[in-house]
Amino acid sequence: MKRIKVNASNKYEVVIGSGLLDTAGEEISKLIKPCKLCILTDDTVAGYYLEKLKCSLTASGYSVSEYIIPHGEESKNISTYAGFLNYLASNGFTRTDALAALGGGVVGDLCGFTAATYLRGVKYVQIPTTILAMVDSSVGGKTAVDLEAGKNLCGAFYQPTLVLCDCDTSKTLPSNIFADGMAEVIKYGVIRDSKLFEHLYENKLNFDFEYVIETCVDIKRDIVENDEFDNGIRQLLNFGHTVGHGIEKLSNFGISHGSAVAIGMMIITKAAAENNICSAECITKLNTILNAFSLPTSTEYTASQLAKTAESDKKRRAGNITLVIPKSIGQADLMTIPTTDYEKFIAAGV
Ligand SMILES: NC(=O)c1ccc[n+]([C@@H]2O[C@H](COP(=O)([O-])OP(=O)(O)OC[C@H]3O[C@@H](n4cnc5c(N)ncnc54)[C@H](O)[C@@H]3O)[C@@H](O)[C@H]2O)c1
Ligand SMILES: [Zn+2]
């Protein structure tokens, strides 16, 4: 078991290990006194893990209830959010009560935003069950719901009280959700950690799960501690994402986030090599590793189509766009260019 301390505006620990659902009650009770605790989860995750978590929490003295939403991004909206708030209010949850998010990033983001706003803030615990949620969404305090105009447009920065990553939960992940999360893991390797990248490169699907999750969480911790509110180096986490968001939009979200990010990382790396910023070896290595995890590496969309989608990207600031460019495996830089130059830059990689 590993414990990683995150020193954000609110300090908390990320605990990573096996069997943590069974000891969740003990862990949480070190930080939150027995109270009413509502578990937010989705219908798929509930079937696998809800009873186990409830047992552990009940044994530690919590009065436990659950709010179960349909699985999938469609649930991360204002009406589910309002439904959850109304449930808490009509069941008499007070400021000393707490919430727990059991599931992937959808449940985590929705629970976090509800916790940030219900009674102007109640405590919440993240219990991520997808790789993406373990290495990315559960750490760092970004919470949100989607609006019709776009994803994550309504949210808050609000750190959890504790994050419990039970590695055993990954065993029930469908292969496509597993691969999606691995795209983010590979991203961490490219932007920050050549050792992590090499470990995945050498071991492919037989990688050491706990080591990989710990390493990614530690990178995210470091980045969040240095730029909690996303005005600087936190943007490194967007490697592959500007192009990736374009691919998601153009495909009407038919191409998953992880697949789109994989293609985005490939396009930016090729463009970087074309501009002599990184070596051709980076392209080959990235290509090999993405293939090993069944992630795509190319797209039918043109640079011009992709550039049009960037015009409405929320990461765009004052006519400029900040790209994350790999210099070598394990090292990346931010490069801000006028939005008008974006098409030309990515054309070298499409
Ligand atoms: N807050 C942040 O910093 C941040 C960062 C990245 C992504 N996100 C958000 O995260 C969301 C995506 O998260 P996600 O990929 O985890 O999606 P998700 O929460 O929709 O989970 C994917 C699917 O896997 C199922 N599932 C979850 N855990 C399972 C398990 N252990 N076994 C079997 N099935 C399981 C879920 O029911 C769901 O159908 C997006 O809404 C995105 O905007 C947030
Ligand atoms: Zn992502």
C-alpha cells in the first residue's frame, strides 16, 4: 500500500493498494466522524462494489445511503446534479455529513461538484474505479458537470478529503475502458517520466499495476501542487488533448476520449519531430506503445477540420493556443502559438 500526500489548498492523502474497499470505513473514520454518508455511484459499478463499500462504512458507524445514476457521460448533467442535491436536501443532509464517489470520472466529477456546492460545501471522498479516475480525475480537485454547449462548462475547484484507489477494482473493467485510461497513463510517461514509459514499453500488458498508478498519481500531485488553478504547468496534462477534443467533437463523441487523446498525442509528436523539436524515435516508441494497448494512432479528419474545432476550445486564451510539445520521452514543454498557426503546425503531424 502507498500513501501520497497532496499539498493543495486543502491537504489530503491518496491511498493506493489492494482491498481498500474492505477497509474504507476505517480509513475514512480517521478523517470524518461517523455521520450520514451518501455514496454516489452508477448502475454498473453499484452491481460490482456497492455492497462491499456499504458494509465497510456501516461497520465503522456511518449511516449509509446511496444515490445511483445511469452509467455514462450523459448522466453528468445539470438535471442529474439537481436531482442529487434535492435528494440530499430532502433527506436532511447537513454540513457535517459527507459524500463518497464510487466509480469513474463521471461519478467523481458530479459528486465533487455537488460536494462543492451543497450547503456551500460538504466533505467528500473519491473512490475511483477506472484507471482514468485513479490517475487523473480523482486527484486535483477539478469538479464539473456538462452543459448542452459543451463538456465540463459548469464546475468548481474543490479538493476531496481523501482518495482511496483500490487497485482490485480494475479487474472488472471492460477492455475499451481499460485502454482509455491507459492513454492517460502513457501521457504521463511522455510528459514527465521516461522510467514509467520504459516500464510500459518493456512489459506491455503485464505492467506492474500498483507501481504505474502510484507513479501517475505522484506526477499529478506534483503538477497540481505547483499549479492548482490551471494557469501554468497544469496545462502539461493537456498533451494530446487539444487535437483529441477536436476528434471527439468531429466524431460526435463516437470516438472515445482515450482513443482521441492517443491520436492527438501521435499527431503532436509527429508535428514536433517534423519541426525538429523531438526525434523520430519518439514517434516509433509512442506508436509501439499505443498499439500494445489497442489504442488508435491516426485519423481520417484533416488538419483544417481539426483546426476549426480548436476555435471554440475552452483552453484557447486571447487568440492564442497553448500546445504541449514533447522534447523527448519524459520531457515536454508548453508552446503558445497564435490560433491561426495551429492548422499549419498540426498539418505536419496529421
Ligand atoms: N476532474 C478531472 O480532473 C477530470 C480529468 C479527466 C477526466 N475527467 C472526466 O472523467 C470522465 C470520464 O471518466 P471515466 O473514463 O472514468 O468514465 P466513466 O465514469 O463514465 O466510467 C466508464 C465506464 O466504466 C464503468 N466502470 C467504472 N468502473 C468500473 C469497474 N471497476 N468495473 C467495470 N466497469 C466500470 C462505468 O459504469 C462506465 O460505464 C469525463 O466526464 C471527464 O470529463 C475529469
Ligand atoms: Zn484526458
